[in-house]
Amino acid sequence: MLEVKTLDKPDERRDFPRGHLEAVHMTDLDFAVATFEPGWRWTESVAPLAGTDTCQMHHNGYVLQGRMRIRMDDGGEVEVGPGDVYVVSPGHDAWVVGDEQAVVYDFQGQTAREFAKK
């Protein structure tokens, strides 16, 4: 198998309060670029769409720009910024830190198909 797609022509764009996601869907991978504006927080912007108290998606990510804070349901917390690669299990909240938009790449099997979907 050989698949190639470009982010210049994403398969999907999903808008949500204070942000959006652009994704390409491939056989074994969804790749998404998510842009979060200052003031974005998962529990305020996405929870109403997801219908859960915290994010129940698994994320494999890379921060291109900006800073985000991630808090796990068990209380663990970390801040990520440009150049950081992260893995986050289901059961977390996240928010933009500071006045710069955060741009993250998400490499995941199904995240881009389900994140911020009604």
C-alpha cells in the first residue's frame, strides 16, 4: 500500500469555539492540524460537542507553535510548547497558555475522525 495526501487539501475541516481542526484521513492514520486560539479550553469549547466531562481521546502529538497545559483526570499536569512531542491518554483537559495561538499536529488512528464531533 502507498498513500500520499497533502494538508493543502485536507479531507475535512471542523470548526469549534476558539479553534479548528484540519485533517487528512488515510487507511491506518488520521493526521490532523489543530489550531487553538488564546482562551481555548477543551472543557469549554469541545466538551459540549463531545458530551463528556473531559477528553476521552488518545493523542500522539507535536507542538508546532504556542503553549498548552494538559491536566489528567488523576491530577497529573504538564505544559507543552514548540518542539515537544507528547502522548496523552483518555481522561484529560487542555487549554492554551498565554496570548499566542497553539498549533499542534495529532497523529492518531481515529482522533481526527472523532475530535470535536457532535
